[in-house]
Amino acid sequence: MKINGDNTIPYPVEQVWAALLDPAVLVRTIPGCERLETTGEHTYAMTVTAGVAAIRGTYDGTCALSDLAEHESLVMRLRGAGAPGTIDATVNVAFAPAGDGATRVTYDADAVVGGMVGGVGQRMLASVSKRTAGEFFGNVAEAIGGSAAPSAASSSSAPAGPAAAGAVFTAPPRPATSQQDFVKGIAVGAGLVLLGVIAGRLFGSGGDGRDGSAV
């Protein structure tokens, strides 16, 4: 399944880049993310509650950021599995000034989805993924602007940058209305997001689609 799109965040590239590399920001901006643990440099274990149509469940997976070209681009690899299915996605994310101090973030994801989620259909999955990406980037903008609530991390104050392996971050309580469908990527953000961000629904440890339900 191919998913691509773009979103504009009303802050400079430097601030958007820093936010997307900060696990304390990611845990509270990725829709449905409940827990994030640093396992290495820019690599994380994640727990996400997500749903598509009537299919909803909890996914355990991983997120790894690589090929970092500072303030320009990065690659996000998302893998995960849960009762509703699996996903294995690679998301290419690019950053560019958009004028008036804003940043245009573009993403291009290639995902393999299996299980019950894979049977939903590409059109619905793509629609939910794009909506989720928009929510993710909106959350990132709020976090940069300081309107998002502080994350509940394993320590009293969240680090503003790469954390040591084993650092655990948990999302603050969210109103039930904010628990929207999340398919990964993508995000980005963040997703994106990162990003999913962002592509939407994280994460598969083995979603190769050989059961015939991949899209």
C-alpha cells in the first residue's frame, strides 16, 4: 500500500526537526500512542491503541529513524503486530521551509498490512492514514507552541532530545474523543511521524502479507 501527502506546521524547520526527534514529544503527539521506550539511538519500542472501522486493538511494535539529513530528511521504519493484524512500513519524510517561518513536511510511505486490518481495503486504510497524519502534525504544532500538556515520563522532567536506552515515556491521559483511528506512519509525525507516522498504523514484526490480506 502506497501512502503519501504533506502537511504544513507553522514553525521553523529547526523546531519541527527537534520535536520529531524528541521521544517526549512523540509519545504525546502520535495518535493512540500509550508508551514509548528508547532502545537505542533514535530507535523505540512502542505500544499504540488504534482502529480502522470496527477493527480496534493494541499494537506492540518498533520505530527506528535512520538516514538523518539534519533539517532536510529522514527515513522511518515502523513494524508492529496486534490482534487486529500487522504492519511493516517504511516512510520517507522530507522537511522544507514553507515561508513565513513555517515548515512543509512531506511523506511517502510503502506499507504491507496483514490480518483483519489488511482486509479493510486500501481506500479506507489510505483515508484513515491521511486523517491520522493530519492529527499527528497538528499535535506536533501544539507541542511546539507549548499548548500540549507535559508528557508523563519515567523521570520528573522529559529530556529535550535523544534519551538514554531504557528511558520510558508514557502519554498523558487523553479524552475519549481524542482516541481517533490510527493506521503508520505514518508521522510522523510523527508519526511521522513519524511518523505515523505516520503511515498510519504501526507496527508489524512480521506483516509480509502472505496471508493474502495485505494491500
